[in-house]
Amino acid sequence: GSSSGSATAVAAGLVPVAISADGGGSIRVPASFCGVFGLKPTFGRVSEYGAAPLCWSVAHLGPIAGTATDTALAYAVMAGPDLHDPLSLHQPLPSLGNWDQLNLNGLKLGVYKQWFQHADPEVVAACEVMLKNFEDMGAEICEITIPDLNLNRVAHLVTIAGEMAQSMSYTYAEHHKEHGLDVRLNLALGRAFSSHDYILAQRARTRIINNFNRVLEEVDLILTPTTAIAAPAIPKDALPDGNSDLSTTIEIMRFATAGNMTGLPAISFPVGYTKNGLPIGMQAMGHAWEEHQLLRLAVNAESVLKRKEPQVHYQFLD
């Protein structure tokens, strides 16, 4: 993900918190891969002032942190209106009410089994164990159905690639040849989309927003794995030209992009490890402006998981 440096710095113990950006999972995906916490707030909750105008309609800033508590503290500092960003002005004031309550009594957690289980067996198994823990903590697990998920994937691709191509062509045109070949390939794809394609993607987006809002009338949170696979190995020949593997990218982003298209808040938190020791993350999506419910779920998950340090870890903060 685009915030892989942020997640790596946090996981390695260099910093407790890092500011991160998420247009298609790039807070949550690297947080999951690195075994830390990543919060993508509601669209407009955290000011985008100072961020690169790369993919403005799906872009979010938020924290990656080593603990649920540090995630909550960072969110509390970052969230709220900012006169420099008009999109941040139309929001209720941020709240952290009951975020650290160590039970889940009264929470309804929605699981769309067909989607939830569309992942590597090790990933699914770890997430299902955490589901059982949540149930033991007082949560009610509810079966849900969410239509048009494939439509969401295509509409997100058209939206983010089109916006990135426009932004990069306008702002950084003179640096085009400095991009890796994989980036140049993605930007070329974005330039191939038409205004007609973009408008159709936004019409699809309206349907997707309505689909998720209808489900959230029945449950408080929607749960999935964060990614369908644990962190893939980087091919030895990936540099200097980059690496383009769309099949793997689809598995990485399968659960993430709905949060960007709907603007709903989403969090990734650790739930276990593969047999090879790679971290596994779970994602929760919630109602707009209710980030405190996501943080509550994350702190409860943290209370039952024995965390493992990565092979490279520094004790600077002890």
C-alpha cells in the first residue's frame, strides 16, 4: 500500500504513530501486513490540507499506530474541522465515547459470509477465531448480504485511476519518465478511461453507498478480513522498474475499496499470524462519523491477541 513506509516505521518501533493516506486501502492494507492498527476515518473527518491532490474523491488521511490506544489518541488529535479544507467543515464534532469499553455488549456485527470467506484459508481461520472472541465479549454476529461488490471494484478502479492520471498529468508531467514502469502502466490505464466511464462509475457509486447504508440500518459494524492474503513476497526483479501483478493486487484490495467509495470509516487491527509468522488483519466498517465504535472493537481485539514482534524491531520507545 501507499503508506507502507508509515506502517513499517511503526511496526519496527521507530515511531508510535505515523500519518498515512488511503485511496484504496493504503492505510489499512499496510497496517494489516505489518501487524499494527490503521484507521481510515469518515470522508472529510480529517483535513486533507497539505496532502497531495492525487485522488480527491476517495482520499483519506488517518493514523497507523502500534496499539489501539495510540490509534485513538492520534485520531483525537487529527480529527475535526479545518478552515483550510472545506470538505472537513460539514461534520459533527468527533467523539471517543466508550471507545475503551472492554466488552461488546449491545453491538451487532454484520458478516456477509460469501465475501468474508473469499480469502486464503489461514486468513479466514484467524478472522473467524476473532469473531468467536467478539461473540464471547457480548457482540451479536448477524448474517448480512451486500450486493454489487464486483461493481464496486470496477467503479473504484475507474475513479481512482482516472483521478490519479488527471492529477499526475497536470502537476507532475515533467517527471513522467521518473516513475516506475508499473506506475506508468497504471497511469496509462487511467488516461484510457473517458468522461463517460467516470460518470458511470459515480452512478454506480451512488448505488454502492445506498447498499452499505441499508445494511448499516441492521448492524453497527461490517466485518471482513483486511486483505485476502498475508503480505506477498516482493519479487527479486521488482526493482528498478517496478512490479505489476494485478491478480495479487485484487486479493490485497478485495475488502478495502468499499470504504473509499462509500466514505464510511474503516479500521484494520491484528487478529493473528500465518504458520510462517506473517500478520493477519481484520477490517471493520461502521456508520459515518462513528469512529469510536471501530476503536472500541479494536481495543477489545487487542485484549485477547498475543502480539509478536517483527524480526527487525527497535526498543526506542520503552
